[in-house]
Amino acid sequence: MSNVIENLNKEFAQDVVQGLTDNPKHISSKYFYDDKGSQIFQEIMQMEEYYPTRCEFEILAQQSHLILEALSFKGNFRIVELGAGDGYKTSKLLETFLEHGAQFTYCPIDISQEAILSLEKNLFESLPSLKIESCVGDYHVCLEQLHENTLPTLFLFLGGNIGNYSKDQSVELLNSFGKWMRKDDKMLIGMDLQKNPRIIRMAYDDPSGITKRFNLNLLERMNRELGANFRMDQFDFYCSYNPENGALKSYIYPTQNVIVHFDVLEKSFEIKANELIYTELSHKFSNEQINDLAKKTNFERICNFYDCRNYFTDTLWSFKGQ
């Protein structure tokens, strides 16, 4: 590969090569969120059809006092958020906890330093009494650093992000979090629920095409960062939802045979017309699946908190120990 790659995201480059070489082809959804992708996702969250963000915001705005009560922590504790992002929804939970006299330190983790700096600025302005100890980096690197503190801890994994992992990957991920947890620590996990399949489909295949732009931005990102020559007018977007198992899958595909060259990678890839490139899994859970996942990962479900339409849940679990 060209030496130019030294100045780029090596992991992105390597994953692109692997994904476009494999059969079937795939590009990880974690690469959606460059600056432009993050801006498009903000548009998605404002769509009438996209319910998950509003549902979880409703839960945290109206039921955070019940979540605090269910924690049963005595004295000081920590809140460690995995993938804090802009903290928009979490701020409602933090505000309620402070209003009820809870004594805690908020420890947001995010891979983006820019996101953490913005989060800190907003929280210092809106909640000046909040104690914050941030960590920029990979989940597990930060969790290892935070593990020295022995305070009881509430781990937050919000936004339905657990749905982006396959069943086996979810078990592996939660078990990896468990390595850094102590007995009776708690975890609050956002999970999108199975519901009318038309409602789910519309949330991820909107008529205005914003989700399509979000997916095609993966190609534009490859053009920007890896010197690829994808043409957006040669690609389309498709998603499918299986209500029997709750799996919603997203794809991009060319409408004609294409050969894409990457200047930085010094490689070309042939993609046939209508050949699917898998971009994202967004799993929707049943209550049985939630309970099963908790049991498999050494957690005990305390209770589920639902929005008014039962579209989404923030489920509170207690860790039973190693």
C-alpha cells in the first residue's frame, strides 16, 4: 500500500480491503460516523419515522427517578457511559439524579475526543455541580483504567447500540464488559423492541431518502479518505426486516457492474450489478430474548423501563459476579 496510508485510519483501510474481498461483501457500520455521517444521523434522529431516539429520551426524561430507586446504591457511586456521544439523552438522567440528591461521578467514554470535549462543555454549562471524569479511547482501554476505582457503578449502554451486534457478538461484548464489573454493579441497556414490522421498516427506509444518504456516505468516505472513485449515481440502498427473528439488515449495491479503484490502497475491486454490500444489523428484541441475553452473560434483570407505546426499553440488569 502507499505510504500515504500512514496518515490515514489504518483499521478503516484494512477493513475495507477485507470487506470488499470477502463473499458476501460487507463494510462495518462503525464507519458510518465520520463528521458527515454524524451530521446525517442527526437528520435521521429528527425524522418522524425514526422513533428510537424519542422513545429513549421519553424514558430517561420521565422515569430516571425510578431508575435511581431501582439501583439501590448506598452512598457514592459512578456512572460509566459506554459510547457517550453528545450526551443529549443521558443529561436528563444525570439531571434527575442530581435533583434527588444522588452522590455520583459521571465517567463518559467515547472514541472521539471532539465528542467528549463537546459533551463536557455542554454539561458544565447545564449541570455545573456534576462531577465528570472522562476517558477518550476504546471501551476496554478506558474500562481497564477506570477499574481501579472500587465504587459501585452503573454502566450505561444506551441508544439501542447492542442491536448492532449479532447474537454471538452481543454475548461476547457483554462478557467483555463483565470483566471490568464487580458483583452487584448495574447496567442500563437501551434495546429496540419487536413491534409492527411496517413501523420498523419505515424507520430505516424513509421515503425522503435520508437513510440512503447515510449508507452511501460510506462510499463517499472511501472516496475522501482512501482515494476511491465510487459514483453515487451507480449505487442504491436496500434494507430488509425479518419479524420472525427481529433482524433488520441494511445493504448498499451497484445498479450496474462497476470496477472501483482505490488510489491510496493501490487496489481495484470488481462489484457486480445488484451484488449486496452488507452495512448494518439493527436487531429488535423480544422480552424473551432480553432475558435470555442477560442469563447468558451472568446478569440478572431487575426491571424494564418502557416508553408509552412499548416501542423501546431501557432494561436494568445487576451483575452476578465472575
